[in-house]
Amino acid sequence: MKRFVSVILSLCLIISIITPSKPSSAATYGDKLKYLNNKITLEKKQTFSGTGKLKHGAKGYGGFLTKAKNIKINYTVESTEPVEDGDNYSVTFNVSYKFKNNPKFTKKTVKGYGYGTIEPQIIYSVFDYATGYNLEIENDKNVVVNQNGKTKIKYYKKQILKHKVKPYKDWYRNKKSASYSFTVTYPRNYGDACVGIGFYNDNGNDWSSYEDGLSKDEGWDSGYYTDYDDDDNEIKKPWKWGSTACYKRGKNTISYVRLPSSESAS
């Protein structure tokens, strides 16, 4: 009996030696992002819905904001399958938005005069799942993001408000629809390209860059933001997607997909 047990233990030892154990998968940056919902499925046409917030613009710096009005927004994402191009894959996204209602501003809701509206901002972003770093700019992952033409935006009819204090006169126009297309090209063996599409609610206090109707935190396009060390020296730190206002205010209104690699597809 003792010999039998000894043989069994020896066999178990041999098997454990020749059978490699699975490496422990440490959590990466993307795993820690609470609102990174993988809702987008490639090769499908999907429509998502969310509620945007619209406010009257501020009367000068630090001025007032009227009570926010809700806007129902539907956005449709249509994507291709990964297309092989040598050592790369490319995926194209066609995105369209419909702003379902046209909130009205009146003299009762707008006091004095202002500077336009603070409205939900449409957005897409491409970042590294493992680090959170921007992949829309030059990067060491060899990922290239190209927007295919300009963003197209249509508006509802202008709303004009006249004031007792002449010659001040405000006009506003809310978005009615918008659309854009972009392509992500990345190495076939790279599995950390993550795409986010949707909108977020701006609060009017962000220094944001606006290009082709898309809004993102200032500095996201450069990949860095300015901070200061203990000696008050200016230093540049890399942006991470989870630190941006876009991510924080789009937690329920931005949908994501992690692009597949050749290894994940096999």
C-alpha cells in the first residue's frame, strides 16, 4: 500500500513538472475602469440611447446657468470586421446621432444675455486598454486613427431672443443630427486598442478643444497635461482616459469595444 501511494505521488510530481501552469493575469488599467462597458459588437449595426443636458451659456466668466433641459439622444454605430492589410488589421466605424427634441429657451428661462449654450458633446476616442494612453496621436504601438472626412452636423431652426437692453440679442440653435466616420489601423498581434463612442455632458468649465464638431479635453490631443512637482516646477504627465472629463461625464452615454487581435481570434 505504501509503495502504491509512493508511485501515485511520483506520477503527480512528474505531471506537475511537464505541465506548465497558467500565468496569473494581473489586472490592467482598463480592468479598473468602472464605466468601461463593452457594448459595441463589431460587424453589427447598433443603436444606443442616452439623455443629454442642455443649459443656457454663462453670462461672462463665473456667470449664472439656467436649469438644465433634457435632450434624448440616439446614436447608431455600424462597424466592419477587422480587415487584414499585411501585418495590420483595420476597422471602420460609421456613427450617426439623432437629437430627438429641440428644447426651447424663453425670456423666463434666460435672464440677461449670455454666450450660447452648454450642450452634450459628441465624441469618439481610441486609447490603450493596458495603460489608458491616447492612441489617436503618434504612439509606440503603431496604431493609426484616421477620420474619414469631416463631421456633418444639422441644426434645428435658430431661436432668437431679444432683450430690453439694446442692441443685445441672443440666438441659439440645437443640434438635430450629426455623423462621422473613422478607421483604426493596428498591428494584428496587438490586443489593447479600445474604442469609445457616444457623448458626454459638458459643464461649461472645461478648457476643451473643438475640432470638426468633436470635443475632448485640451491636452488629450497632445497626450499630456501640465502638473507641478513639490518645488513648483512645471512637469508634463501623460493623459489617461479615465482621468478625462469625457470619460467621467460619459459614464452612461459612451459605449466601448476592445478590438480583437490575431491571437484572440484564434
